[in-house]
Amino acid sequence: MPIIEFDNVAFTYNAGMEGEVKAVSGVSFSIEEGEFVALVGHNGSGKSTVARLMNGLLLPDVGAVRVDGMSTADKKHLFDIRKTVGVVFQNPDNQMIATIIEDDVAFGPENLGLPPAEIRARVDWALDAVGMSDHKRGTPFRLSGGQKQRVAIAGVLAIRPRVMVLDEATAMLDPKGRDEVMRVVTALNREHKMTVVMITHFMEEAAAADRIIVMKDGGILQNKYASVNGVGTMDEVFGRTAEIRAAGLELPLPSRIADKLRRDGVPLPGGILTDAALTEALCRLR
Ligand code: ADP
Ligand code: MG
């Protein structure tokens, strides 16, 4: 059973009222436990709406969203769904509640009504997982953006969700902060087998995922890529340069450089996504 399943989902903001916006429609995809999926798309393509639908913050008007088989529309599952899917948002400052870092991270498990020893164990584990243990008695306000976002991730981790959704969680960070967050997220997926849904407009970050879902105008770019429901692998997706551009997205920088070199007659192979792959391909030319 998939951990996340969207079955022909539609959602409209302000339905039937002034300011009605059909945000997503006909969206179907599923995510298996342990996957690292990137969700990309132009501004307003519906990514955040999908994120909010994933943990029951929004409920579908049409179709169904299931988390570990539980429909988000079924009120009796909402608590379990919120425990299963944790969401990290864009602005870390809006996600900080307490003035001491470890208290901030403890907020989620406290709300679950866990015993103090269990809360402490979870806070220590979560701060360790994001590499922020040394700061636990400090205040979040003096941290860099990357550090703050790692604390926000620890706060979600302390709830021990099986799925972590990051909604443009790196968008406000500098390259170093982005890199810190990416390392943490990748390690959570690889070492802790956590399911990760990374919503990003940085294609370099998307290229780190196992799979990519491209959204456009409230839908998934359906059946364009092999595999199911318009969901394809990294090489398939990035191999379709023109379609990526049409979706309002930029290829990762190494892919753009490789494309340019290819047009200039340099015989490079396709599917170059990372600095390492580009370097290797260039070295082979000699
Ligand atoms: P993305 O995250 O890809 O930028 P969103 O899911 O935020 O896209 O938005 C999808 C569409 O829904 C956009 O047209 C956006 O303007 C609209 N929208 C998003 N949030 C709201 C809201 N709270 N009220 C009304 N319209 C909204
Ligand atoms: Mg968004």
C-alpha cells in the first residue's frame, strides 16, 4: 500500500464565491514508503495546495487523498494522519514557537501527550539528526537561516512522522543553508528510511531525489513521462528539456552547461544532472 495516494484530486479555493481559484484538478499519483520524491512546478502550479492536501490541512473537493490507506476526509483519522505526515514550510521564523531551541523541538511531542522521558529522548534524537545538538539550550533567534530551518525540521522529526514534506523549505536560504538542509533531508531518507517529499524550484535539489513529479497549471504533466500517472525518473524528466522549459522550469545548471556544449559540437552524453556527472563526462573526452 502506498504511504501517500492521490486519486483524481481536485481542490478549489473560495468555491462558489468571489475569488474562486481552481488550484488543482485531476491529480493522481502515489508515493511508496521510503521514496525521496521531488515536486516541482512554476509558481501557482498547485504545489503548496498538494502539500496541504497531503496532511489534511485541506480536504479534496473531488477524489480522495489517502495516507497509509486512511482517507484525509475521514475525521477520525485526522490525528493519525497529522502524526504520519509532517510538513516544513518556507519561512523558519514562522515555525519557531519557543525561545529555547530544545523547548521549540519539544512542542510537537508535548502536544502528543507523551511522557517526559520519551519527549526528552525524541528531542535529543531529532536535534542530533539535524546536527543541532550543540545549540539545544540556545535561542533560535541568533541562528542562521539554514540552522533555523534545521531546527524546524527537528520539530517535525520529534513527532516521528513517516513522511516529511518540505514546501520550498530552502527557498529563503542562502546556498550554504540550502546545502545544510539538503544534507539533512538526504540523510533522513537514506539512513532513517524516511519518505521525503521535497517541493522546490531549485532543479539541482530536485535532481537529488529518486523521482520527480512536475506540476503545471494545477495538474501533473500527465503521461508525458514513462511509468505511472505522468511520474517518471530523473533522467526521463530532465531528458525532455523542451517540456521542462514549457512548464516554466529551468534545468539544473550542469544540464544547461552540457546542453550548450552539445550545441557547440562537444560530444557529451545525455542525462547529465550533477556537477560530478558533468566533470566525469568532460574528463572522458580527452
Ligand atoms: P504553488 O505552491 O505551486 O506556487 P499554490 O498551491 O500555492 O501553488 O497555488 C495554486 C493556485 O491557488 C494559485 O493560483 C494560487 O494563487 C491559488 N491559491 C493558493 N492559496 C490560496 C488561498 N489561500 N486562497 C485563494 N487562492 C489561493
Ligand atoms: Mg507554494
